[in-house]
Amino acid sequence: MSQVFGADGHPAYLITRRDQLGAPLSLSGVLPESKAILFQGAPGMGKTTELNRVEDLAEVHGWTTIRVTASENIPLEHHLTTAFRQKLDDLRDRFGKRQVRDLSKTVRDLTASGRNTRWGWEARLGGGPVPVEFVGKHEKDTTAHDKLGTTLNDFADELGRIAGHENEPILLLIDKIDAASEHDQAGVNDLAIHLEEMDRPVWLVIAGGTKSTSSLMHASRRMSGIATTITNQFSVRELEPLSDEDLAVSLTEPLDDEQIPYEYAGIDVLVRAANGNPSQLRKFALAAVAMRDPERGITAAAAEAATARVWRDSEHSYQSRWDQPETTHAQKDLLAKVAAQGTNGLYMPAETRTDQSDQWQQVDKARQELVARGMLREHDGQLVTIPDKGFRDWLNQHLDQTPAPPHGPEVGRPAANLAPVHLAGDRAAVTKVFGTSDQLVEPIDRKDKDGRPISLDQRLPIGTTVLFTGPPGIGTSQELNRAKALADQEGWITIRFSASRRESVEARIIRAVQDEMDTFKRRYPADQVKELKEILNRMAVRTKNSMNTAQIRAGLAPGPKIGVHTAWEGVTKDSVGRTLSELGEQLGKMAGPRREPIVLMVDNLDAASRDGASRDDLVALVGLSATLHENRKPAFLIAAGGNQMESRLLSASGGASGTETELKLDVRALVPMNAAEMRKALVTPLAKAGYQCEPGAVDKLMEDAQGHPSRLRMLAGAALELVPPGENTITAEVAATAASRLNTRSQSLYAAAWRNCSNHEMALLAKTAAHGSHGVPIPTRTAGPDRWDLDDASKALISRGLLTRTDFRIHVTDPGFQDWVQTRLGTATALSGIAAPARPHAQLTTTGGRAGEHRPALGAKQDVQQNR
């Protein structure tokens, strides 16, 4: 009977999920341009079903899939190893044993740490005719450290090699990514970036709850990721509640196939009870089939009885979720308020008024958690309801409260979101117009706030260490690209890598130097290269462990002997290891006589600057910088990081006490582009590609870009998507539509960034957003008991790209995010103070759009779940 509607996660009727424009979110036989896809949504929305669909597609098209389910207690590498072993025979059959051999070794090394080795000697005294023998042993630690172990990127490289050889796609599928440890989530971020960069037929498809984007943002340490970071890694596809039409078809088609009669009234009861949740619909449908009328099948009465039984059987589940430790007091208070509103829903801006409560952040966080758990559902960013009628009725009964009667028209279910598919739309078309990050069609000569050139090819460095700083999307990585292009042109050796939470900076440098070892061999004497390799081999070793044993054996040979022994371990500090400073000194020695610079480049330095272990990375880099400065040889360190990177390096330079701090850095802070720079970055590439841009369109795109080159590129890409075929003009109307669409696509990213904010950060964002583009003074210029807490929040938000500082004022960087915060909190832009929640002035229609004139006043009730 249960097979009428298919198995759990494998429905008999598959619904192709689509966004607001009708574009498919579900994968199809034509794999997407993006190599990393994230399905996210509330419980029961079909995330696992989408992964199952990908597996079925792969089987039809002959693709290879390797699937794992993430967990907090088992490392991702272990899951991948197990899944690979299960697929080993299939891989050999498809790609050949010879091609798979190296991949097998790589997978084997994923969970193998470096083998510890010892070398020692043994001395014996006595024995033979003497019944007593003394044995002494001494062993030294000789573990080689040039073998760093295997990473997920190495695994991806091997998959790419065999997939590229046969040009047959390989898909890595990871379910429940939000359950993974932060360490594993950081690894998935690195893997996604690596897959995009290597451009082989290997795809990463992951699925997780609504908090997946925010947890990946947090784990990456690449700042907020709004339109800059997370979208460079994943095509985020939000699975929203399904429409009644889609749910109805998913019932009637299987029922017709099994020739089970039904009445449309019965189908309507089941669909409306499911309220957009396909998992809930399956429970109702199975119960309805079991309780159907013998002659008429699923009638309205049978459907009503079925839904009532399911809700009754779920009461123990409702009680368990209510009793969970994760259901905090704030969450229970909010649930009680929403349940008391019945089908009307609760207008949240009235509950989070920033001018009347100092606890509004706790209410907002409770809302976030309940939405993520599927216990609440948001409508138009302001109203929340309890989507499960059974749970709502159970709450009112449990709390002995009478729900308010329905009032007003029904508000439609939220429309599907536009998926933020890397936000640039058709990336091939955008790349054709604007170029790649390595080779822009129109490079922009950036200036700092004092008008001095930023780029190294225009202004020589002061000293041997250069640090580019700025918020995400401002172009720090582009400056490294430009410096590398200069080095390549001059024939200098560049050693470039990105910092990562998964691996120390020392390990990353070892890998990067080893990648350039052939170049060193061609240019430098063998003895210098040998010394360089020796330093790499012995880097990161901080202790030398020796094992000593003394043993006495008694007994005559050749008979048995009995012995007793004692053993002790000796530790000698700093007797073996080499450091980054010694590596820098050796590179300087090699570069000095030839006067040919050797350049070390470190990107994403923020990934090595947060927790305790990564502080060691900053201390090591500070030591390397000091060595390069003292040696005065043509060996340079060029790094890129966020706004706070200089202060973090300064802190690391002070040692444990943090009192004596000194840095010799050439710090080049990138600021938002001015109007002339933005105009050149936008208009010139478009003109070269044969596109015209109306003055009003240029102004609109520049205004929304707020001086950020990455956002300008995305806005232009969205505009290019809207230019009709055969035309070549971006009109003002097209530009406005593109900006609006980009903001809509960014909704899940805005929510994720907001979810990662602390209470003080939320308070500052609320205040700043309420003042619109005018902004507010920096917190240090305001009085109040939380002045310095807000100042810390300001610095963090600026570093994550959520706020922008201009002189002594701050404003919300992204106009779309500003609108999102205002909508969430119900505020209207004001010039002073914090605006109170404005009266709603539009009503959501059943299609998800805004109707013209009316929305009920603050606190008025409306039925958002009529008959549900």
C-alpha cells in the first residue's frame, strides 16, 4: 500500500522544483555551469529527495556518484573513504583499473596520518655463558614532515583527472551538511572553490537545512559572503513550500496509476492540510488510502478522518519537540503568541521593536531557530505562522488558550525564491564581456583614500611585506592577481596559496613551494635547492622525542630468558625543527646574488586569524615578515585580508604579553571605487563587447554597486540577462529590474548573514538601516553604556562587508540588505533616531506579489491560513 506514492525520498511522482521565473531548481540531464550546488530548506521540503533525483539521473546518463551523509562525530574524510570503497568496483569498470589506482591510494591516505619513524641503536653486555645480559636502547625521532598527508582537494584532483580523461561526470553528493562539524564545513568550502578553479567534470551537490548557508559562511571565515563569497562557491537553491497545484498532481497521478478512486474534495482536504509540505502530504495520503471508502475511494470525509488521525498520532512528536532543550524559553514564548493568533499569523515587527525592548534580538533569534526547525513559516518577511495545523491546535490545547478567530483575506503561500546562482547569471556571457579575475578586460587602477596608487605595478613597496586589506568584494585578491601578472612578466618566482582553517600556513607554504620546485631546480645551484628541500622537510617540527630503554635479562642461552626493563622519553625543544623564518632566510639567500625577487603570496588571511590554533599561523607570518625585513634581500611577502588584519597581525607580533608590538608592513587599504573608476569599469568593457548603456542605467548600476567591483559585475551580469535577443542596449528600466532581481536572489544570503550576527551587531545594523543611505556616526562618537560594544560590532560588520565606513559615518553596504533589514523589523528610513515599525501598506496576494493599496494596520489580524 505504501508503494502507491513511492518510497520515502523516492516519490512515485517527481515534481521539478522551480523559482519565481520558472527556471528549474532541480538538476536535469544537462548539468549546470556551477560546479557546486547547495539545496537548502526547512525539514520535509525535499532536500534528500533532490539528492536521490540526482542519483537516479546519474544512473540514467551513466555518470558516477559518490554519496555520503555528514555527521558531527565522524570526519568527512572517513565518510568519503567508506563511500569510495563501496564504489570501487564500479569505478574500475567504468574508468579502468590503471586510472583508478592512484585515486585508490589518495583515498587510502585521506584517513592516514604521517607515519612516525625512529632511528636508534642498541648495546648488549653479557649473555652467552653469562646468565645475565644488559641491553640498552636509544631511539631518535626521524619522522619526515615533507609528506603532509592528503586533503579533500587532492581527492578532487584525482577525481578530476579520471573524469577529464574519459569526459564522464563524477558527482560528489553530501547530505545533511548542516550536521557536519565546523571543520568539515570549512573543508567543503575549500572543496567547492577548488572544483570551480580546476574546471573538470566533477560536481559537488550538497543538501542541508535553512541554516546551511549561514553555517558555511561562518565556517569559511571568508566574511559575510553577501554577493561576494558564498556565491562564488555554491549555487544556492532554496526549496520553498510547494504550491497546491503541484501537491495535488503528486497525489492524483499515482492514484490514477493504481486505479484508486478519489474525489477532488478529498484531494483538496489533504493538500490544504499539508500546507506546502511534501513530507507531511505523504503521511496524510497514506492514511487516506488506508481509510478510503470501499466504493468512492478518498472522499472529503475520509481525508478529514485521515488528517485527524495523523495529527493525533503526532501528539507525542509535538510534545517531544516542545520538551527539547533546544526549544528555549524565548522560542516557547514566541510559539505561544503565534498559536494564539490562530490562522491569522503574528506580525513580527511589533514583537521586535528596537525602540521599546532591549530583548528584541532574543525574539528575532528565536524566530530564526523556529523557522529553521520548520515550526514557524515566514510570509513576506514580516508575518509568521505555524504551518502545521495539528501542532498549532496541540499548542493551544497544551497552553489552555483560545485562538483568535480568522479575520481578513487569506494570504498566499510564499512564492519560490530566485536561486542565487552565483548571482552573475550567465557567467560565460559575463566573462566574455568583463573577463576573468586573472585577466580583466578593463583593469582599473585603484587609488587609496589619499589618491595614491594601490597596485604594486604602479607604486613600489615600502619594505619587504605588503598587506592589502579591505572588505569582501573590494578587490584584494585582484591585487594579488595583478602582482602575480607583474611577476610573471618579469620572470620572478611566485609562490601563492590561500590560508585555510583546515591546514596550517606552514603546511600550505610547503605545498606551494614544492609545486614550484622544478622552477627552483632550473634556476638555482643544486646545493641551494637541497638546503631548501631540507628546510621544507623539517619545518613545523617543534620537538625532538627520544625513547630510551634499559633492560636486564636473566637465563642461559639457548634457553628462555626473563627480563625486566625501564623506559623513559626525552624531549629536547627546538633542536630539530625549522621555521618559516628560516625558509624566508633561505629564499633571500637564493634571490640575493641574482637580484631576481622571489615572492610569497598569501590570500584569504582571515581564515588564519580567528581561533587559538590559527593564531600560531599569524605569529609565524609575523616572524617571516620580520626576517625578510632584516635580511634586506629581494624576497617579498604579499598578503591579502580583511579590514582588521593589520590589528590582528599587530597583536600576534606582541607575543604572549602583547605589550611590545611592532610591524614593518606596507599596508594598502582598498576603499570603494569612486564614480570615475566605476564608470570606467562598467562602460568600457560593455562598449568593447558592443553594448550600449543609457546614462540612467549607468547611474542606477553605479548607485546600487556602492563602489564595490564585485557587486558592480553582478549587477551588470543581471542586466545583460535582461537585454532582449538581438538588442544591445541596457536601458534604465533594465538596470532597475536587474537590481531588483539581484536583491531578490540575495534573500537567502541576507538571512544567512543576519543569522551570524551577535546582539550588538543586530542592534547596530537595525539602527544604521533605519537611516538609509545617510547612515549614522561611528559608535565611538556616540555616548552610551554599550558604546564600545557597538564599536567592536561596527568593526566586525565592516570587515564582513555588511557596513561601509566613510570618514566618521557608517551605512549599510548593500542597498538590498538595507531594505531586507527594514522589512524584517518594520522600519522606514529616517534621518535621525531609529524609525518605529511602519504600518504595512501592501498585502501579499495569493500569487506572492504585492497588491496595490492595503495592508492591515499594526497589530490587526488577517487570515493567512484559512481553513488550515
